[in-house]
Amino acid sequence: MEELRLGVIGGGNMATAILSGVIKKNVFPKDKITVSDKDTTKLEKIREMGCRTTENNQEVLKQSDIIVIAVKPQVIDAVLDELAGKTKDKCIVSIAAGISKKYIISKLSTDKVIRVMPNTPLLIGMGASALTGRGTIPEYIYEKAVSIFSAAGFVTQIEDEQMNEIIFLNGTSPAFFFRMAGAMVEAAKEQGIDEEKALQLAAKTMEGAANMLLSSGKTPAELTAQVTSPGGTTLAALTAFDEFRFEEMIREAAKRCTGRAYEIGR
Ligand SMILES: NC(=O)C1=CN([C@@H]2O[C@H](COP(=O)(O)OP(=O)(O)OC[C@H]3O[C@@H](n4cnc5c(N)ncnc54)[C@H](O)[C@@H]3O)[C@@H](O)[C@H]2O)C=CC1
Ligand SMILES: O=C(O)[C@@H]1CCC=N1
């Protein structure tokens, strides 16, 4: 069987994050990876990673079996129009927020489409990606497409109908955690703590807390209770979470995230 080739259309932030895992784990040899971008400055970085580059999206189509579309949802139609009717026997992977699998199938006249919601931590091999199922895609091709994302972290399968609702959980949420860490560092600085130490302590605590969520078998509420001594400091801190309606803020953030996906989506 011929070795499968990878193409990526759009060589920005997510393409770089995805390719770093693919290259590190040798999911595809570098000479079997072709990346296109209209912006040649983006291609320089990709070339430095060892991949083949082109400004021509059609060339990616020609040189690849699995093609990841990694452009913004606002410009995806131009790319889909370029590919329309020419993707027979190709597997199309879209990471565009809000753009449904149904829509891509209707534009390309192929049902060999996988929709994925990845996140930027793929860049350091600690990503979390949600993917739609195999459909009519041959199993070995689907497995290869999944390995693009599993090479750099956790993957899980979900229905296309849930893809907009999933975005806040993994695609967008790195920004929540970065904001949280930033706010903690600012608060620490106000209390005289060194900025670098504050960031290290906050980030390491996030890492430890995340690992406890994954491995302890305890719920978030149970783990919170373990930290919260009666009459203690955590209880005092959490009264601010209640007063400023933390859970309501997160619920509203999730709603707005999903709402925006439907607004920009099709
Ligand atoms: N940034 C993130 O954290 C995440 C982004 N996504 C999705 O990934 C996609 C890409 O996002 P980013 O990498 O952040 O954007 P980006 O702006 O960094 O990269 C997109 C690239 O596409 C190129 N491009 C634009 N039009 C093109 C065309 N017609 N042909 C070829 N290349 C073209 C741009 O020059 C740019 O380099 C978006 O659809 C977004 O919804 C999904 C999950 C997380
Ligand atoms: O903000 C966005 O639209 C993209 C999708 C998920 C993360 N970034």
C-alpha cells in the first residue's frame, strides 16, 4: 500500500501546532507533508519545520491523501470552492469553528469529511481534540487522520451535531485558563509576591489540579471539598466566587461561545 501523504491548507497557529506533533512522532515523513498559505511569511516557518510548502492550494490537493483545512471560518468558502469536485478519494479534515460537516460535504460533493475541534496545547504535545466519526472513510485512512491529533495529545469522538457545543470545553478554554492564571498573578503581585514565582506556582497548581481531576476518581466538587477547611482560607476565598457568581459567568461564557459558533457558522 502506498504511504499516505498529508496536506494542510492554511499555515497559521493551528497548522503549526498540529504539525509539531505530527513531525515529532513521525506520523507522516516530512517529505510527505505539503502546506499551503497565501501569506509567504507563514510558509517560512513551516519550511523551517522541514515540510514542503506552496502558495497554491490545488498543489496541496494534488500532493496529499488527507487534507487538513486550517483557515479561518470567515475565509473557508474560498478554499472549499477551490477544492469543489476535485476531492474524490481524498479525506478532508476541517478544524474550522462553526463550519458543519454537512456544509463541507455539500460544498465538496464528497462525504469523506472529518470535523475536528483541536486546541493550541497540541503545540507542546498536550492537546485535547474532539473528532467526528469515520462514516464512509476507509478505516486505515480514518485511523491515520486521528493519529494526526493523537500524536499531540488526547482525542475523543463526538457527533457532528455537538461540535459547536464542544468548542468552549477545549478549543476556547485554554484562553479561560490563561486568563485565570494571569488574574492570579496580578492578585499575587498586589500582595507583594514575585511575578515569576507566582506564575510558576499558579501554573504548576493548575497542572496538579488537572491531573487530580483525571486520576483521583473524585468529582470536581469532592476535590474542592478536600481543599476547603471549615472556617479556613479557601472557604473565605470561595465566598468571592459565590458573590461574583463564578458558575453563572462560566455558563454564560459557554453560551456566548456556542452562540458565536452558530453565528459565524453554516
Ligand atoms: N487558534 C485556536 O486556538 C483554534 C483555532 N481553530 C480553528 O482553526 C482554524 C485556523 O485558526 P488559526 O490557526 O488560529 O488561524 P491563523 O490565522 O493563525 O491561520 C490561518 C492561516 O490561513 C491562511 N489563509 C487565509 N486564507 C487562505 C487561503 N485562501 N488559502 C490558504 N491559506 C489561507 C492565513 O494566511 C493564515 O496563515 C480556524 O478555522 C479556527 O476556527 C480551532 C481550534 C482552536
Ligand atoms: O476563537 C476561535 O474562534 C477559535 C476556535 C476555538 C479557539 N479559537
